[in-house]
Amino acid sequence: MKKKYLILVLLAVVSVTANAQKASVEQSTYGIQTGVLGLWAHREVKLSNEIALRAEVGMDLGLWGGSFYPKS
């Protein structure tokens, strides 16, 4: 039991002290994502070297009629 806690604490310390790569944001990117029942398009705009603003628009297809809105 003590071994499990020791390993857990060791992994927590290593993950906190580990350094990741330097992140950088590209100027702007466009993309399309598809799924089984939908299609989405997105654009990311660089605000600073570390922050990007993402706008996304998409369409989901309802599998059953009236699943999003009540029938009229």
C-alpha cells in the first residue's frame, strides 16, 4: 500500500516539475471538421504569441425529427 502512494507522489512531483516545449501560435489557421452527423468549420486568429481566438460554425443533423425543436 505504501508503495502505491510513493509511486503516486513521485509521479505528481515529476509531472509538476517537468517543463514542456515553448508554445507558439501561428498567424491564422482555417480548418474543417467532419463527424458522423455533422460538419464544422473553424478559424483561429493570433492575438499574442500564447493566445489565439477561435471562431467556429457548424451544422448537426438530427437523427430523429423534432429532436432539437418540438414538432409544430
